[in-house]
Amino acid sequence: MSASTVTTDKLRTLSGCIIAAAAVLLLGAVRACAADIDLPVPNAVVYPGQAVLDKVAGARRFRVPGDRLSSYVVEEEMLEGKIARRTLLPNKPILLADLTTPDVVKAGTPSTIVYRDGGLLITMLGVPLRSAAEGETVRVKNADTGVVVAGRVMADGTIEVTP
């Protein structure tokens, strides 16, 4: 081996180490970046199934890591029409994963099934096999025939079946 080959190999190894160290430092800096931000908080315990917006009174300042900020409710408007998925504690920030939309149809409770195709409109009574929120697809059993079909839950509580 010549001296130039050894030097080139050492330079490659050294440059690889420098790049790896720089990457570690940059990743550490991104994780360390945090924001002091006012987040809406409940003023009382909110139990699963309860409306959250009713129990929010103001905000508190929290330090949130930059890479986790998108996981939190940052404005009260984000709570409109939402219910708690799990128990929320007073004066603690609210995670988006802790919220859900209320079910529009309930499992076992009769609902109207609607079928539209051009000028044709058919309505019938059906029983959803599970509870579902607006926009979700749910399987529903026709009350007269027992046939199970799938449809999308609408805001008015009907289940729309498409051709």
C-alpha cells in the first residue's frame, strides 16, 4: 500500500465520522427545539363521552417539544363538536388523540337507509351493527329482509348506500 492510499482511506473515515457527528448534533438540536405556548385546558375533569368545549375555560402556558406540537389542541375552535375519548384532567393540555367526534348512529338503534341512483330514491329501515360517527362507513342490517349492506353515515343520522 502506498502512502497516498493510506491517507485517502483515513480521510474517508474521518469525513464519515464528521458527517455522522454533524447529523447527531442536528437531530439533537431539532429535538431540543421547544415552544412556550398557551394551550386550552379543561377547568374540571372531563369523562369519556362528555363534550370538551363545555369544560374549557381559558388556557395555560406549556413548554412543548417542537416535534410534538402537532399532537396538541392549540385553539379552542379545535374542540368544537368533539367529545373526550378518555378522561381529561383539569389544567392539563389536551392531546388530539384524546378526542373523538360523537356517534351519529348507535348500534342496535333503528336508522333510515337511503339509496339514491339518478332520479330513484329508496328509503328503508335498518339497524346499524356498530355505532359510527358522521362520514364513517358502517354495516347495517335491513330490518325487513335481514340483508346486510354497507353505507356512509350522514350528518342527519341516515345511512347512505351507493350503487
